[in-house]
Amino acid sequence: MSLLATKRLRKHFGETHAVDGVDFTVNQGEVLALIGSNGAGKTTLVNVISGLLRPDAGTITFEGADITGLSAHAKISAGIARSFQLVNLFDQLTSLDNVALAIFSREGKTRQLLTLADGDRAVRDEAIEILRQFGVEAKASMVAGGLAQGERKLLDVAVAYALRPKLLFLDEPTSGVSTREKAPIMDIITSIVRSGRITAVIIEHDMDVVFTYSDRIVVMHQGAILASGTPDEIRRNDEVTTTLLGTSLPR
Ligand SMILES: Nc1ncnc2c1ncn2[C@@H]1O[C@H](COP(=O)(O)OP(=O)(O)OP(=O)(O)O)[C@@H](O)[C@H]1O
Ligand SMILES: [Mg+2]
């Protein structure tokens, strides 16, 4: 059984058919890359699945249950978390507090952040451990606004990970960082995801990253799914290479 499945999912913005009858399936345990040109509908699809936007039509099933109408908060409780294309951090708070806030919110204790200074040891320890896993422990007491772009991207994923999701959507985790930084960031993210047995959907434009790190690739084009397959199958798919013309697929 698939972990997540959408059926004929639709989200239009006036004349723009951002998501136009999409059947999208995520299998348990896979690292799936969701690709497609600018405006293909990738972020909108994730916004609808994660509850930020309501679909116009269609259904979303997660672990066999219909979650179509759930709020974003209820979907987090169900086990779906996401990071954002533009990072979504509290810039005035420290890295540690950004992660601690996610832990508190996971436990339904959103108002207790101010007490962290007094020491909620378990939360603090967990937050430090998560920062360590993501390689940014040294920046625990630095405000998020003061971090380098690569560290901000990692912290943003760490915050989503702190919600302890079963399914994690990452919207362009390496955007805005130098080519040199992309591989170390993806190494960290995918090793955490795989060792934690989390299922991940990664929206990504860099084809080297996509073909190196994903088990399966889903290609979106103009609000619809154009193709789905292993990296090898997608590489050999002429319709995909033609549609994504200008994007060279690594052989
Ligand atoms: N809130 C909105 N209101 C109106 N139109 C929107 C809204 N969000 C997205 N769109 C439009 O829907 C289409 C799909 O946008 P979306 O952001 O989902 O694409 P994307 O595949 O994530 O692109 P990118 O790779 O550039 O991030 C685009 O034409 C976009 O302009
Ligand atoms: Mg997008």
C-alpha cells in the first residue's frame, strides 16, 4: 500500500491550472524527487497536500485514511511535515529555539518557549541532538538570521524534522546555496531521512542532485504528472527530456 495517494487532485487560481487532476503516489520509505520547470505546480501540489491550501477537487489519502479536509495542523499531527522554498525560520530566535519551538508545537505546548531558558531539559537535549545531526550544533545559540544560507537551509529542514514526521516534503532544500554546498547538504538530509526510515519528497531543480539522491522521480508539467520512474527510466524518457529542454540530464 502506498503511504500517500492523491486522486484527481485539483487546485486552480483563476485561469491558472496549477494542479490539474493529479494522481500522485508516494511509497513507504522512498526518497522521491518531484521535478518540473518553474510554474509546473510542484509547490502548489505540496501546499494542497500539507493543508496550506484547500483543493478545489480530488482526495488525499495518507496511511489509508482520507485526510483531504484536515487542517495543516492536523496533517502535522498525522505525520506530514514540510520545509519551505523560502526558509520559514524565526530570524530573531536562536537556532536552538527554532528547533525547540517545533518540538513544543509537536507536543501541543506552543506557549512554553519562554520557559526554555529555565530549562526544559528534555526538549533542550532533543533540540541539541537534532542540531548535531544536521551539523549545525555549533550555531545553537546564534540567531537564525545570522546564519549562512547553507546553514539556514539545514536548520529549516531540522525544524520540519523535529516534528517527527512519517512523510517529509522538502521544497528546494538546496536552492540559493553554491554548487559546492549542495552535495554536503543533501548527504546530511538523505542520511538522516534514510536512517530514520522517513519517507521524503524533495522538490529540486538541480538535476545532479535529483539523479544522485532519489530512488524515484516524478515529473510535473503544466499542473499534470508527465512521468514517473527510476532515475534510469526518467533519463531514457524522450518526452521528459524534450519537455525539460534546456535542462541537461546527467547520463
Ligand atoms: N497563490 C497563488 N495565486 C495565484 N497563482 C498562483 C499561486 N500560487 C501559485 N500560483 C501559480 O500556479 C502555478 C504553479 O505555481 P507553483 O508555485 O506551484 O510552481 P512550481 O512548480 O513550484 O514552480 P517553481 O519551480 O518556480 O517553484 C504558477 O503559474 C503560479 O504562478
Ligand atoms: Mg515551487
